[in-house]
Amino acid sequence: MAELALEARGLRKAYGSGEAAVSVLKGLDLAVAAGEFAAVLGPSGCGKSTLLNVLGLMDVPDAGEVSFRGRPTSKMGEEERSWLRNEALGFIFQFDSLLPEFTILENVLMPARVAMAAGRSRESLAGARERALALLRGLGLERLRDRFPAQTSGGERQRAALCRALINRPAVLLADEPTGNLDRPNGERVFQDLKDLAREHGTAVVMVTHNEAACRWAGRTVRMSDGLISEGAPA
């Protein structure tokens, strides 16, 4: 069995307090192995984005534990958690969130520059640039490297955002409705990229979606409802 890349046990999360408290995660469990493409399927408002925020260490659960490669993240210091967020975890969202004043290449390089500035990477800027160009080339975007986001299509921007998420070679990629803003052909190309990423590079991919058709690209689908997860592919 492949090594577990990311594991959540007994996650609970509520917003508000007292009678006004809204419980979003209710003791949720999820485990994803290295090289696995797992889809979390559920309707809007079921807590999918909250789950992804907790898994990505952008929010803290009220109870339960998130472990990265067997290590509980609650026992890590803030410096190590920051390293995880910037380098071991990659994020891609429904909207590309590229910075409009930077070129496509500069956007892709941004997480690598952050790691260098924080002293967490010994890689040279030239080395990171070559890796960024290789990622762009792999997704058919190298010709756009010097263009600004506004000069590219929605599908091209989303694939550039995927390159940005991969620049620090994350062990886990978290995707929140990654094709929700794309037409079908561009959406399917992004899904194929995610599938290839898991199969060829051993990256664990966790995608949350409300779209059952998207789940056919994943190797495993779990359903999320009322703050809990159950195994089972879409009917």
C-alpha cells in the first residue's frame, strides 16, 4: 500500500458560538495516499471548502488532527507549518488568482521566490526559472510565458495556476472546484493534467466538487454530506 500523504481524523469545525454556532465538520475522517487522485463530492454548503482549508493548514480545526506523511501537524511549530503551506502543499481554486501585474512566468515563479526569501530553499533563481519553464512547456503554455494574465484565455490562466501550484514540487495538491470557471474542453484538459500528475509524479491530489461528472477523472470518490464523509462513487 502506498504511503499516506495526508490524513484527517475526527475533524470538527464550527463557526460562531452558543446557540448561533454552526457546525460544519462533524468528526470527519479522510486518508489520501501518495499518487492517489481522490474526489470529495458534495452539494454547495456541505463543508467542502472548510475541509480543504483545514487540510491545507489555512484554518485550525476545533478538534481532530491533520497528519502529513504520518506526522501530526498540531505538533509542528509555525515555521514548519509555513513550510508545509508554501512547499509541501499546492493549491488550485475555481478562479486562477494570478497577479495581473506580473507575467505568466513571474506568477508561476512566485511561490519559489517566497521560499527563497524565507531561506527555506537553496535553489538558485535560474534553477527555479528553468523548472517553471518546464512546467509551462509540459502544459503547452511556454509560448505565453511573457504575456500578462489579461492577455490569455481562462483555460490558459487556470493551467498556469496549476503550474504555479506545482513549482515547489508539493507532495499534496488541494483543488477546490478547479474547473468551475471553465468551459468543458478546457475543464477536461485540467482534469487530465491532475490525473497525470498523480499517476506520473506520485502527487496526492484531493479535489472537492459538486459536479458528479468531474469525479470520473478521479481514482476514488467519497461523498460529503452534513459535515461527514462516506465512501462510494457516484451512482
